[in-house]
Amino acid sequence: MNNRELVVQLIQQDLKHSQLTETLRHMGLDDGGLYALDLITIVAQLMEVPPHQMDDFAEVYGAFLDEAPQYPTTYLGEVLLPVAEECYKKLLGCLEG
């Protein structure tokens, strides 16, 4: 598995986790961020994001996490793979700009 595939899989899992936490929040079980995985830190390290670009990077990443609950929830999160790939492309764009 190469670095790109690993990053996309991490993003996909973070999107799936976002679906879970948002569903729990709608049920009145707000964790207040206690169970956040903070995978963005690992993704940023793997993508070698310079500190001065972290704000834009986090904004794009967070927008995708916010949109994740709009997609169907599946056992393996396969519906989220194209979303994770799009997120990866946008994150790369942050680094190029």
C-alpha cells in the first residue's frame, strides 16, 4: 500500500466516524469532541503539510467531515471511498496553492 492509498483510507475511516458521531448527536448523545479521532493530524503528517498551510488544510478536511452524514451509512463505508478520494485531491490542492 502506498502513501496515497493509506491517506485515502484514513480519510474514509474518519468520514465514517463522523457519520457515527453525528448520528449519536442527533440522538442526544453529544460527546463534546471527547471521542474525536484526530486523524487529521496523521493525515497532515503523511502529506507533509507545512505549519503555515495547516489552517486551509484543516478547513477543507473539516468541510468533508461535516458533509459525511449526508451519505448513506454502510458497514464498510464503501460509499465514502469516492468522497475520501475527492477530499484527498482537494487537500493536495491546498498544498499546491
